[in-house]
Amino acid sequence: MAFQLIASYNRALNSRPLLTKSISTFFIIGASDALSQYIESRLQKKSYIQNFDMKRCFKLSCYGAFYLAPLLHGWYGFLAKKFPAPGMASTLKKLSLDQTFFCSLSIWSFFTAVTLFNGGTLKQGYEKIQKDYWETLIVNWKVWPAAMMINFSFIPLHTQVIFVNFIALFWNSYLSYISNFKN
């Protein structure tokens, strides 16, 4: 059963890679936000079911499907073309670009999108970035370098987005918490 599911997913990745990655990301980011909302409800000692914000979850899922998945698809494709040689030197170059340029873009875009989803302005999004960027970046560097070393070293290009999505299940819960609850 599990092997059939994996085989079906791989066929979908081969025939419609971006659509498959977008659908996967939609559901995984939705699960991330649901986890974040569960944690928030526990911290507030409120009912998870009664306080679950479906609109928030849907907006974040759409962010994942229509922005993040295409961005990751393109980014990993770019890195694979730019540094095609196997080995540690190529992996370290990919990791360096990913953890400097790309993670900053990801954090900025996430905070801006969530601020806009919550009815805020671009100025408020910028203020959110100023307030929480460095703390988030430091936590990012505790999580992602090891995950990305594995991703760039051992995970085939066509499955890198789904691998990152599963790691991001917890990362996005953290981001959702920072964006929606912490302040």
C-alpha cells in the first residue's frame, strides 16, 4: 500500500511536477498551521475545535501552493543547474546560497504575506520583519542547514520540495506561531 502511494506520487511528480508539488505544499502547510493553532489553543487554554481559524489555515495553504511551491521548484532547479557537479563543494555552494539569499527571501515573504492576510499593510509587514527577522533567522540556522545538507546531498531533485515540506511541517508551525500568536 505505502509503496503504491509512493509510486503514484513519483509518477505524478514526473508527469506534472509543479502541480504535484503545489498540491502537496497546500496540504502540508495547512497541516503546519493546524498544528500551530493547536499549540496556540493549548497555550491559551482554549478549545482547539471552537477556535480553529479555517480562513487563516486556507490562506496559508494557498500561500504554500501558489507562491512557495513554485518558488521552491524554481529555486532547486536553478541550484541544480548552477552547481550540477556531485560532491561536497557543490553541496556547500548550494547551502551557502540557500541559507543567505533564499532563507531571507522566504522569511520576508512569509511575514509580509501573513500580515497582508490578516488585513495589515505593507508597512506593517515591514515592521514585522524588523521586529522578528533576526530571531527567526537564528532559529532557521539551527534547523535548516542540516536538513539542506541532506536535501542537496542525498535527495533526488524531483523530490526535494516534498522532503523540505516534511521538515517544514514543524518549521512552518513555528513561523505561524511567530506571525500570528507570539505578539
